[in-house]
Amino acid sequence: MARPLLPDDLWAAIAPLLPPHPPRPKGGRRRLDDRAALTGILFVLRSGIPWEMLPTEMNCGCGMSCWRRLRDWQAAGVWRRLHQVLLERLHAAGEIDWSRASVDSASVPAKKGGPDTGPNPTDRGKAGTKRHLVTDARGTPLGLVLTGANRHDSPLMAPTLDAIPPLRSGQRGRPRQRPDKLHADKAYDAKARRLECLARGIRPRIARRGIERSDRLGRHRWVVERSHAWFNRARRLPVRYERRADIYEAFTFLQASLITIRQIERFC
């Protein structure tokens, strides 16, 4: 049986996070149902179609209505909070593997330019966006940061680690935010990066240039590369068509939530 585009468990997680509806002018047009709008957003995210081509037979309203809802919920912090809520559910079940984390980045072309883009040195200087991602040992996305494709990975390691939200387990005690160990490739090989890890109580395992054997570098880091592939399954993400950075960020965090809810189904 095919999985529905908007399963009930995802809707149950997001519904309490949505902001209240603004008052409707007397005699104004009826507001598009939130669940229908989210279904349209998910369809655009997964299929990659332009907003104006959203099929009317889906009963999700017009594409621009869904776009405005995506924009407004991004401004209200819904997508980041949704990801945190799902991570807390996984953490409460003891299914986040904090023993080792992995960090890496992936660049995507940005066809229309815009904020958080830059000349990609690996794509003949064309405009691009870079996704910096840290995952647990199972590949669950914990924190992510979007920058221009011209930004070097190394200085973004600390901001990516700090993007991990504090996760409560439902029991007494401080929320968890830091993994025990961090694996990174040679792009992060700098004394400053190791000191940043130690300052956060994380044991760094960063490959050293000219010392580490290449065939051993991916033994633990392959999970973060797989997670980048999971992000790219949503066809709206491998190429950034949105000029607005907030819209692309909203799509990215929504896909992070979809990956996390898959991990919940897998392990919980």
C-alpha cells in the first residue's frame, strides 16, 4: 500500500505548531484549509514542479496560496520547530545515536541567484548554495546551515554543530545537544576546528592531510553522505529554483523532518 503524501502522524506533529488564522474580512473568500495547503507544499517539494502547475484535482488550492502558506509558516518558525519536535520524539525513545556524529556539506546550483548563494568553485563559478549538515551515527539530520557555495566547509563546522537544537527526553535532566564524537574529512583539518569541538565537549576525529589513508576516511562518515542523498530525493532541493533564501530553507527543513519521521518509523 502506497504511503499517503501527508500521513496522519506528520499532520498530528505539525498541526499544534501552526499559528492561529488571521481574522477574515467580512464577506472575504474562504481560507484554504491548512492540511490541504500542506499537501500542496509536499507535492511541490517531492515532485519539483513549478507552483503554478499544482494540479487543481488535488484540491490544494492554487500554487500561490500554498507558496504564501509556506512563507508564513517559515516566518513563524514552524519548520525548524517541527524538526525539533520529531528529533525529541526520536531522542525520547533512545533512538538517536549520540556516540558518533558526522559533518559534511553538499552544493547545489542556484539558477536564479539570491541570498545565501555564491560562485561555486566546483561548477565553473556558477551561483550555488551549500548545505552544511551534521547527523548522528544512523544518518538522522541533527543540524543544518545554508550558505553560499563559495564558503569553505571548515569555518562552518561550529555553526553547524550549534544548529543542533536542545532535545528533551521527557525525563528529568538537561536537554541533550552534543554528540560524544565528531567525524569529519580533511576539509576540516585545522587546529581551530579541534579546539571548537573540545570547547563543546565533543571528541574530534578529523582526518589529517597527508597522514590519513583515503580508504579509511569513509568508514563512519558515509552516513552523512547518504543523508545528503536523502535530501536530494525531494526534487525541489537538488537545484535551487527559489530566489528567496527563506523559501529554500523552508523546503530543506521540511525534508529534514520527513527524513526524521522515517527514522521514527524505522527504529521506534
